[in-house]
Amino acid sequence: GSPITTEERRLRDKKHLDDITAARLPPLHHSPAKLLSIEESITIQIQQKEAYEEMQAKLAAQKLAERLNIKMLRFEPEGEASMQYREVRDED
């Protein structure tokens, strides 16, 4: 046996995997991982925590509204509803 190159070995291993399974790795849609400084990491973690807490607050408000059977309607004090109650006067 002659020694095989790493490229040949990789192709042989790939062919062997093709024979064993039809499973494939999904294509890489995102860039590979990168190193961050501590400051960048902390900033991202704080932003994620704030977004998570905001989402939790909205969900809690929604669940509470559903439990109390509260309907949220749009309030337009200067809209059509206020026009219905105004008196009609003659300028004469």
C-alpha cells in the first residue's frame, strides 16, 4: 500500500458516508462564529435581556387582558364619535 494524500482520504471518507446514509448537513447560511471583545459581548447580552423582558411584559399583559376579558379599542376623542354629540345651532 502506497500512502494516500489527505484529499484522497477525504474523498474516500465522503464516499463511505454516502454509502452509509442519505443524511446531509444543512448549508451554512450564516457567517462562521467570530471572536468578540468583552465590551461587545456585554452590550449584546444587555440588548438581548431588554428585548426578552419587553417581550415577556407584552405576553404577560396579553394573558392578563385575556383572563380579565378586557377588549382594547381605539380611542379617538376628536373622531366621529365626538361629532355625534355636538349640538347643531343656527347662526341667525
